[in-house]
Amino acid sequence: TYLFTLKLVSYDFLSGHAGHDEPKQSLNMITPSLHNNKDLYNLQGQIRHKIEFIKNHIPQDVKIHLISHSIGSKISLELLKNEEISDRIHHGYLLFPTIERMVDSHNGFWFYKVFNRIYFLLRFFYYAFSYLPLTLRTILLYIYCYFSGFPEYFLGTVIKASTPQVLDKIWFMAQDEMETVCDIDEGVIKRNMHRLKFYYGTTDGWVPVKYYKELIEKFPGIDAELCEKSIDHGFVISHGPTMARMVSEWIN
């Protein structure tokens, strides 16, 4: 059994998508720039990236469990529509799934209607930040993580992801999600209800509770659960072990 994780934790620099991490210098690899390569880094490009990964790197005879978070849940549903790999997917666990009407959510409104309009200022800030000495950047990010409640072991990841090349791609993908993740794909859910598990939060700024209620009304008998632990959308920051235990129990 192969556990394939697709995750994008809000927009807080923790991700699992093409272009959202720079390869180590020792690998002597260059990530294609966003300019003239937008089809690689938009949502459809990320879907193709996961399809190619499965086709090229996972043996044909293994059963795949998709554990997806946020926009990864939308990608998981798209993988189930791919004839070449759908039969290889044993089950999918969709955590805090952003699979519909992202721009209508509380966080979607603030991101798309407010922050997106002042993106040029934010971009100027993180480009200017990248010119600071690494020691100073590390100290400032450590202070940010401390007051934001990030565990210390996230610091290295935050430093690596806080480069303009990565942030540009993260922001670009987020914009594309707001514009393309609209109506829920009822067809793929109906066809795959027997192998899908949905987990919704009660304090989720990206996925309001009404989306959960509408889901169980549209699909009677669907395996969907509403969190009773007040776990945040970005659960890896403070509830990672809790979610890991829950998902492992579902799989077992």
C-alpha cells in the first residue's frame, strides 16, 4: 500500500506542490520560472504533476491511499477521473476539503477581494526581505514563528519557502484556485462515494460548515464527518499528531 499525500496548508508556506520548494543546490537543478511557465504551476498543472508522479514512480501493483488536505482534496477528486490511475486508488481521505466555492468563503473573500488588490505591496515586501542577510532573515522569521504559534521545527521550512521564486508561485496558484474552484463536482463524488472520506472543520475560514451540510444533503449516506475537536484548517501547525492518528485509524 502506498500512502500518497497531497497537501496545501492554507497559504502559510507549507505545501506539497510543484514549484513550492527549491531543490537543494547540491542537486544542481533549476526549477522553471513562473514567467512563460504558468501552465506548470496553475491548478491544472499541479494535477498533471501528480498524475505523472503516480504513473512514473509508483508500481502498477500497489494500492494507493490518497490523504489530501485543502486544495489537495480537489486534486484527489481529479485523480479519480483519470482512467489510467483511478483503478489503482483504494481510498481517498479529504481533510478540510476546498473543493467548491473557495472565493465565497470568509478567507477566500479576504484573499481575493482584499489582499489580491494590494499584492504589489506584499510582493515588494518579500522581495526586499530576500535581500537581507540570511542571519537577519532567520532571526526575523524565528520571531514571527514564535508569536504566530508555529513550532520551532517549522523554521527551516519557512526559511526555504520564503524566497520570491517560491512565494510568486504559491500566490499564483492561490489566485488560480479562487477563479477555477467553483461548483462542486457532483459526478465524481457520486461515482466514488464508496472510497471517499470527508472531514470538515467547525472553525474553517476556507470551508464553512454549510458546505458540509450541503454535501450530506446532496449525497445521502456519504462518509462525511464534522470535526468535534475544534481543529484548525492548517492542522499541521498544532494538531498534526491528532490528525495522523485519526487518519491511521480510518485506514486500518
